[in-house]
Amino acid sequence: MSQACCVYGGSIYIVGGLDQSGSRLSSLVALDAATQTWRMLPSMAIPRSLHAALIYHGTIYVIGGATDEGGAVSSTETFNIDEGVWDMFTPLPVVRAEMAVVAYPCPCIAGGSDLDGLNFPQVYRIEPGTP
């Protein structure tokens, strides 16, 4: 599984991943669980896979991953669900892919790899409100 998923307000959000040819995606789609209908939302700026995503206070955070240029990245993007707008966010201090994330009590990232065989045990806290 190369895309990231998260749940908010009765919808399942699926962001990024790989298409059938192996190219990375920048797409964001939402499935309304009650009506079983899909809707396309604005795409993020950087196509990526092997990233993580979480929702915190109505904002989707898409963190790290791998791009078509190769290797892991440190970039983070946010999507405000109510406004329907993507923004770039403070990048991680290191490149990271294949990580775990949690949103409670604050957004945190744990572990991950650099895709070159190095695994990391560090935990990073995201500071919401930081541009």
C-alpha cells in the first residue's frame, strides 16, 4: 500500500500513492461512508508515495514519503478540509518515508526510513499553526 488514508467527519480520505504504471500521484479523493459516493478534491503540490497522513482539527497533514525524483523527502503539505485549500508546511528536519503517525494529543511522527536502508527510531512532533 503506497497511499495514505485517514478518516474525518464521516469520510475516508485517500491521498497520493502509485498509479498502475508506478508513477506517484498527487491526488486526494474522499469517500462519503454514508452515501458510498466518491469525490475528487484538489491535488497536492508534490506527487508522493510511502508517505503518512493524519487529520488534526480539520486539516490533513501529508508528511514525507518518496517522489518521482527518487529517495525520501522531508516536505509536508496541509489540506484544510473546510476551505479546500492546500498549503506547504514546515518540513521535517530529516527525510522520512514509511513512518507511523498519530494525531492525539498532538500530531507526531514515529520512526520511518530513508529508503536507502536506514531506519530511524526518532519521534517528531508537528507544531500546528506553524507555516
